[in-house]
Amino acid sequence: MTRFGIQRRGFSLIEVLTVLAIVAVVGALALPGFRDQVLQGRRAEAREALQAIQLAQERFRSRSPRYADRLEDLGQPATTKGGLYRLRIAQADATRYQAEAVAQGAQSADRRCRVLTLRLELGTTSTTGFDDHGAEQVQACWPQ
């Protein structure tokens, strides 16, 4: 009860501003980590598409003396299902090929794994990725 017999309910302006400030600080700390997790999760789309290209290349090679140098020859799309990566065959001949997935659109914010690659050479498949500076990032882009 106050001096005039009226009971006050609710929050003061200071209390509301304090809560808003705490929420803003927590949000500012959590948002970058959340964004990184989303970008990291979307890399699976590129890995899946590159593995589909790998299977298509082996089917193509079983009927041909070389690997395909165009996605059209494999019946594969030029982008991933969600459109987050642009796909291409960077190199192909009778004994090797290299397929790439390049981040685009919303995924281009992924500076750590801008390009994911899958390469077959001398019967050995290797996978890697490159950041936006061209530095190799194997563990980040293709976790085991």
C-alpha cells in the first residue's frame, strides 16, 4: 500500500530497461555462435552433392573410357538441392576428376569453408575445403 491507500502493480521503467539490457547482452553473445552452427550444418548439403557426383562419375566411367567433365553428362544439377552451393567439375580425364562445391547466396557468409572439393586420383579419393583466403581447411569442411 502506498501513502494514498492504492496498491501499485507492475514494473518500474528501470526494471524493464535492466531486463532488456540483459537480454540484449545475452543475444549479442549467443547470435554469432548460432550463425556459425547454422553455416556448419549447411555444409552437409555440399558434401552430399559431391558424394552424389562421385557415384555418378563411377557409373559414367563404367560405360566410358574417361570420367565426365560436365555435370550435364552425369545428369547432375549445377546447384545443390537448397541452392546454397554451385557445383562444377573442375578437372576430369581418363584416370582422375575433381568436383567442387562453391558457397553462394546465404552460405557465402561461411568464410571457413567457402569451397569444398572431392578429388579422385590414382584410385584414391581425397576431400578438402578452402576458406575465403584460399587456405586449406580439411578438418573443418570434411569432419570425420
